[in-house]
Amino acid sequence: MPAVIEVRNLHKRYADKVAVEDVSLTVQEGEIFGILGPNGAGKTTTVECIAGLRTPDRGEITVCGLDPRRDRAELTRRLGVQLQAGQLPERLKVAEALELYSSFYRDPADWRALMHGLNLADKAKTAYAKLSGGQKQRLSIALALLGNPRVAILDELTTGLDPQARRDTWELIEEVRARGVTIVLVTHFMEEAERLCDRLALIDAGRVMAVDTPAGLTARAHIEQRIQFRPSRPLDERLLTGLPEVSRVTRRGELLVVHGDENVLTAVTAALARNQIVAERLRIEQASLEEAFVQLTGKHLASH
């Protein structure tokens, strides 16, 4: 797939603070590309430079073949942006906001259709201040899509939402991608990144630590696999600890937890079968993206 965003060696400093040290990444057309990292990692500064809202100190950026600063006017017709700190006047009504923003574009989308498509029609005459958090986020998505963009940047879209509103917003993001819009999603929620993103850039302290699919990142971290079960009869743990695929065995009450490499499940089930032991309540614990982040960056990242 062709690249719609290319960032090479991006660097941005504010006074004596380096916000982005060295970021390089490529976003392919049609994907949901996640930028994942803790608060202060440089995520927002990176996407603000991509959108042409900030000027990098050095580095190269192209979006849809355009330079975000030199070609700013043309880029605004191809790029929709929802920023983390975006706000509207409290008394501005939903329909008024959509009609107003629609007037900014040469060939806008049908704002009434967007309002209906994003379930805001019954809030058309409601003032911004009276909207719930989820409704405000739906409105921000609608505003970002008014210009029929080829690319949409969504920055911390679900921060502050309750779990149901967050999941509703995830469905909206998937619907936007289904319209053919490439999405750059900035987040610090692990579940959000795993659910939505085709690929992820892990950013920490202004640097890209890794870029891969969520599954690829967990595999890259070489995290041990874990299987949990209750043996049908007592067993000597040495039956399992003696297997080369097993690194250790721990207990959770009546359950055994076996840690090991990617072949640990096959090795353990074979050893149990040879000894006429059944693995009851068997559960395979998959490595999580959060564990991968810790392995790759050495830091914990809040996921809720």
C-alpha cells in the first residue's frame, strides 16, 4: 500500500525541553495507525507537526505528498484533525457548528448526513456545553470529517469517557475507516490500541521504540507464554520443571501456572498425557500489549 504520511528524523524542542527527540514513521493508506505512549512522550507534538500546527526544528514530513507547512492550505482539504484540547463555544449548537465548519471547505461533506450518521440529529439544537462527553467526541469526529479528508488525526479521542462511551467511539472510528479514511490514532489506552490499530508506533521520551502490529510487538518482546490448569490428580512438579520448554511452575490455589517458551503447551500436554493426568480448567494466557510495552521500554503505561 502507498504511504500517505512519512516522517523522518523529527525533532522538536520547547525552550530547554525536548518534546520529540527523533521520530520516524510511515503510515500506509487505509490503515488505522496508532501512536502509543505515556503522557509526555511526545505523541501530541508529533501529530501537531504532521498537521502543520507546529514547525519542527528539524526533520522531514510529507502528508499526501504535501509539506504540512509550505502546503498548509491544500493540506487542510485532505486532512481532518481532532485535537486533544479541542473546544467549542459553550452556546454554539451542534447544527450551527457543523454548518459553520462546513463553510470553511471548498467541497464539504453533507453536514446533515454526518450529523445523522454520527447519531447527533436529536442534538441538533443542543448547545455544546449541554452535550455529554461521548456526544462531544462524536461532534469532534463529525467536524474532522467535514472536509471529506483522505486522512484523519484523532488525538486521545476517548480520554475521560466512560467505558460504554469509549466502546461506542471505537465503533465510530472503525466506521470512519470503512469510508476509506486513513486514521492516525493517538492513545495511551492499551485496549484501544489492541482493538483498533493495524500497526502501532511505541513512543517514549520523544523516540520511536518500535513499530509493528499489536501481535508483532508482543512477539518481538519475547514474553513467556503461560498456561493454567488444575491437574486431575496430584503430580510432582518436577514432571513439568524438567521439561526444556518450561522455565518455572507456580501455584494459584489448586491451579498450576506453567511458564515457558512458544512450545510449552505442546510439551506440557504431552507430559500429562504420558502420566494419565488430565488438565482440567485449562486456560492459555496470551502475552498482552502492555507486557510488550514494559519489555520494550522498561516502563509501565496506564491502560485505564
